[in-house]
Amino acid sequence: MKKDDKIYIASHEGMIGNAVLCRLTKDGFKKLITRTTAELDLTDQKAVLKFFLDVQPDYVFLTTTKIGGILANSRYPAEFIYINLQIQSNVINAAWKAGVKKLLFWGSSCIYPKDCLQPMKEEYLLTGKLEPNSEPYAIAKIAGIEMCASYNRQYGTNYISVVPADLYGPDDDFSPETGHFLPALIDRIHEAKINNDREVSVWGTGSPRRECLHVDDLADASVFLMDKYNQSDIINVGSGRDYTIQELAYLIRDIIGYKGNITFDKSKSDGAPQKLLDISRIKKLGWSPKTGIENGIRQTYQWYLEHVKDRTYGRKNR
């Protein structure tokens, strides 16, 4: 990408899109294109096509606007598959019709089988059954990956698909009902500290292992791959290390300074037993993560403290 290329960041108001926008702004890119949800409904096929034909972006970063943790996935499966399929189909097809030079599509580690061999290599995709609660969202993401690869085969486009580990960081959804486990835990443990609660109950046994990737590392990797990677095969982006839910809960408790107990509700679902990505492919290209888990959680909690009172999420001053 050149500094004067027109770059469209779809869903820039979300955590991933905002992180990429901040990174590109910092790097001196001059023609960054964004539209709020009110300005452009990405589920509206005609509006999306008109936008692409009018604006003619050179590069596109395509994230999603419907994400969530295990609770949200189990409660809103229809929304997760419908909205994501609509958005990615509209944007990918419009990008082709507008002659976009390159598009980056973000998948999710939930696309791998529930009982996948660890660490999860790219070639393990579609080798087993998905985790049931995440299946609608995972299927939508798999469809997006295949759509990118199919357009590459038929139309000679250059669309790449990136599979990130579980994300966290500024602009995250900290809601216990709709957020992923790490930001939701930050919110719940912080509230327990403020309310002097004696304990915080966490879903499941605490034994499942999760890999967590700071969103700024994903933004860094995404810009890197937009310049360095040109294959239809998916490529993993992760931190290279996983932790049990119990370890992460205790670490968050220590960072927040909560003195109560962490208990585990074994009647609730654990989800996949382990989700650790094999990141050897991207490391061979020359990229490695920079943010350690403790520093990353501390930074995320500080951002949370600065925004939690009025819930004005968004890196307005970054």
C-alpha cells in the first residue's frame, strides 16, 4: 500500500476496524475512507455497491459488525449468521465490481473444529465438527473465507483471509451478556470490587485454554499481511501462547485488585477445550506479536476505567 492509496476500513467503529484505522493514521496514510453505520448500512446490497462504485477504494479491510462471546452466540444464532453473511457478501462482491486491488477479510478461530489438534494449523479447517454454540457465526466466517478464495480463482482478485485468536483491547464489548470472556470478566470483576461482592462466578470449569491477542497486534499484523501476503489460503494471527480460563480470571483479579473469590459454575458450558493457533506461517514471513498478556490486560483495564462511567467506548484521542 502507498501512502496516497484510498483505503476503506469497513466497520471502523468496531474494535478491529478502529485499531486498524489508528494504525494506518499513525503510519501516515492520507486517504482513509470510513462510513458510520448511519451513513452506510452494510447489509444493504444496493447501497454498498453504489458506495464502492462512487468511491473506488484501492484497498479494503473487512471486519464484521456482529460478534460476541459464548452467551451471545447461543442467544442470537440467527443474527450472527444472517448479518455477517449479508455484510461480507455485499462488500466482497462490490469490491470485485469496483476493481479493488486487494481485500483483507478477518475470520475467527472458532472456524476450527471443537476438538481440533493443538496448536491449530491452517490446514485443520473443515476437518471436524464445530463448537455448537459458535457454529452459526463460524459457518458465516467460513463462507466468507471461501468466497474470497472463489473470487480469486474465478476473477483473479487478490483477497486474503486472516484468522485471529480471541481478541481483547480498547473499544471491546465489556458486557457480560454480549462480550467475549476476557472483557466480560474485566467488567464483572471490576463491578464486584466496587460493590464489595464476596465472589464472582465464572461459566464452566475454568479448565479450557484460550489464546488472547491484543487488538493492536492484530492491526499491526493486518497491515503487514496486506503488504506481504497474496495467497487464498487462510493465515493465523495469534500471540503464540494460551492460558486456562482460571489463570486469566486470577490474573484479571490481581490486576484489578479484587480481594474476593473466583468460583466456577460447572453446570455451564465450557465451549471448546482449547484454542491455540499455530502461527508459524506468519512468523516465517517476519511478523511476531509484541504485547504480553499482563501488559495487554493492564492497558485494556486502564482504557476501561477511562470510559466505563459513561460507556463512551471509542478511541477518540488515539
